[in-house]
Amino acid sequence: MKESKTGLKYYRNIIKEKGIRGFVREVGWKIAFLVFMFFFLKGMVWLFIFYGGFELIRGVFS
């Protein structure tokens, strides 16, 4: 079965085998930027949820 050239498993394998530079060379800088932005924004959402939740709890019990 031929491996698909899309999906996170494919991208993860490229990064493991060739590193970040190899990943950018293989898929192009646009896709590499989109993958980076996905994980960056996901992290920001989690930070916002935790910080906002902490502030909400602190405000309720003040």
C-alpha cells in the first residue's frame, strides 16, 4: 500500500528522518508554516483557557 503524502503521520515521519530543514524542503515553506501556525495557535488556545480559567476562579472566590 502506497503511503499518502498528506496527514500528520507523514509530516511527523519526515521531521523524524530529515529534521526541520528536510521537512521544509520536502513539503515547501507554505505547508511548514501552516503546520507551525496550527501548533502555535493550539498552544495559545490552551494558555488562554488555563489563564482565563484561573482568573475566573480567582474572581469568583475574591
